[in-house]
Amino acid sequence: MKTKTLLRSVGLFGAGALAATLTPAISAVDVSTYKELDQFMSVFERVRSDYVDKVDDRTLMKGAIDGMLASLDPHSAYLDARDRQNMRTQTQGAYGGLGLSVTMEDGAVKIMTAQEDTPAWKAGLKTGDYITHLDGKLLYGGTLDEAVDQMRGKPGSKIMLTVVRPGRDKPFDVAMTRELIQLKPVKWEVKDQVGIININTFVNANTGDSVRAAIAGVQKSLGHDPLGYVIDLRSNPGGLLDQAIDVSDIFLERGEIVSQRGREKTDIERRFATPGDMAHGLPIIVLVDAGSASAAEIVAGALQDQKRALVMGERSFGKGSVQTVIELSDETALKLTTARYFTPSGRSVQEGGVNPDILVPQLSDPDYKSRPRLREADLRRHLINEAKIDDKVLEDDGKADPRFILTAEALKKQGVDDFQLDYAIKTIARMTQPQLRTALAGAKRGAR
């Protein structure tokens, strides 16, 4: 039986090891458990024999497994051949679609994130939006797989989505053209002498190397070090643990990055930074929002706790658990929550997320006040933080400092279409005024 975490590999077990693993577990099952198993088989047989329509045994067993795992937490799941192919497509390949990550809530399709530079992102779809119709056909009551299949399609083909956005009185239609969705884990640019590194996902095994290339690109484009860096982790849903560790290590000289703790108190694994800060100690601001989850929160939490960066934006998603993928057969696997992770100071981001050092709302989003933020704490049967999160933290949904009074319309007139990023760039400039003057003087001398 092959097992590996969704975040990293944990080894390969043969049939002998499997038997050795299962035998103590079976012996520990008490009589009442066997009675429950007998009851399950009685229900299974009655459904097979008496249900109004003939039901396939595989369908019944998958439903039973799905129900068992759904009773645990939102991230444990049974993966059949279709699910595993979808996972491979999202993490390795390219597909024709809209660039949306969606979930099912009470029979309705709800948007988790819209991947940057995709049709969904360009159309302005937001976390928390509901998709009610595709090409005028009602989606409610179907399965998530059916909805995803309908949204995917040949690049260049068109589709119409009907969207319900909390805070708006009426649904609205969005026409989009499907594109080839390819993973672009890292992008970079330079604005006002500040290097901006946008990390969209950690599912790519080369994310760390891409960040190194981005830093080199920033330095080469300027001909010198920038004033500082903005690491943009907004709407980053996470991915591989080893890539989150690698990215954190790029900006740290020493110290713990993250610890992973399992069921037993002694089951603790700690990961540490190695010497060498590629940013040379320059100021760093990490941008997060309600869509920054899991691996993204590891990076934000590590740099915040090690006093290496200011975290700015809104409270992050709050997913502080680790999933292990256990291969059951050539076609099926089990994704099971097996550990929690903790930031260097020993705090868990589960439920509460990473709180920014500077709370900055996205004022350039005209719907930011009315649009609810979907976070881990909103998911059914989410793991409870053992430290117990203050309800005020969970209820405070990014209420802005009253000093932020600009409107989206006013910002647009000023040429600001991303207030959080603009504020981060200006903050770094304020932090480095002497360095800014030196850099500008050098640029003028070079132009003569």
C-alpha cells in the first residue's frame, strides 16, 4: 500500500507491512463495533434487495465510504479514478476551462477561488459567489463533478454563467470564453523600485525554484537590489508542504519554519531554515486575504513569527491541517487528515487563520463591504483549534480601519486598481526612504 501526503511523500509499504499494521487495529475492535458492522451489512443487503431501482454495489460502497469520511472533516475524502485524474490535471497538466476552484454547499455550487489570469479572474468572479445556472440550465441539486464537467470544455468555446453574489439584490450573467488553463505558480514584476512576487499556488513542485528565478529577474531588471519585496499570496489555496518550506527558507537565515504534529503528543516533526536570505535582509510585505490557505499560511506565518516580514491585507483562510494520500489500488486512494501544522511560535492557524500585522481592505473592490468571506471555520465539521479561537476573531470579517475611507470609484480615478498592492508598495517606500534616494540618484547618474 503506497502512502504519501498531499503535501509530501511519506513512503512505500508492502503487503507484509500492511498485515502488520492491520492486525493490531482489528484486535482492538470491540464487540460493539462488530455489532455496528453487522448493522451496516444488514442495511446494505436490504437496499440491494428492496430499493425501488436496482443499485450497483460499487455505487453503494462508494456512498458508504464517502459518508464515513464526510463525518470526519471537510478535507478527508475517497478518491476514485475520476477524482485522481482531476487531481493530476490540476497539479500537473493543462485543461480547457475557466480557472475556477469550486465546492458544493447545500446543493449549490460555490466559488472558492478564481485563478489569476484565467477567464474567471478576468470576469471578476469572487470567492463566495454562487453559480446557479450554466447556459441558462439550473445547476442546483446536481453533483460537483457534473458542474465541473460542464464548465470545462474546448478552449475557445463560450459559456454563460448566472451568478448570485451576496450583497447584490439580483443575480447577474457573466459570458466567458474557455481558455487553456495552465499552472503559472509564480509571476513577478517591478513597480516603483519594489519587486513584486506573485505566488498563485504551491501545487507545482518547482514553486521554490520559480521564486528564486523571480528574485533574480527583479535584480537583473533593475541592475541592483530593489527597495524591498511584496510577496503576494492572495487567493493562493495552498499545495505542497515542501514547497511552502522551500519558499519560506529563501527569505530566512535561520529558525524554525513549521512543525507538524500528529495524533500522539510525541509525533512532532520540525522543519528549519538553512543559512542564506536571497532578499539580503530587505523589507518584505506578505499580502494575504480570505483565500490564502494552507501552504500559503505556512509561508505567511513563518515570515511573520520570525519577524522577517510584515503581513498585510485580511485574515487568511484558516486551514491548519495536513492530508495524507494513501493509495488503496491502482485506481483508488484515500485522502486522510493525519496532522496539524503550527507556526514557529507554536500557534495553529486552524479556524483563526493568520491575522495581518496591518489590516488593509481591498477598497478597489466595490463589493468588499458586502461580500462575505468563506473560510475554514465556515465549513461543516472543520477541525476545532485546540487553543480555542476567540469568537470575536471569527466574527470579525475584515472590518477596516476607519481611516480607510477611499471608494473604489475614487481609487480608479487615481489609477489605482489594486489598493492592497498599492498600499504595500508605498509602505515599503516609506520604510526605505534613504535607500530610495540613493537608488534614484544612482539611476540619474547612469542616465547621463
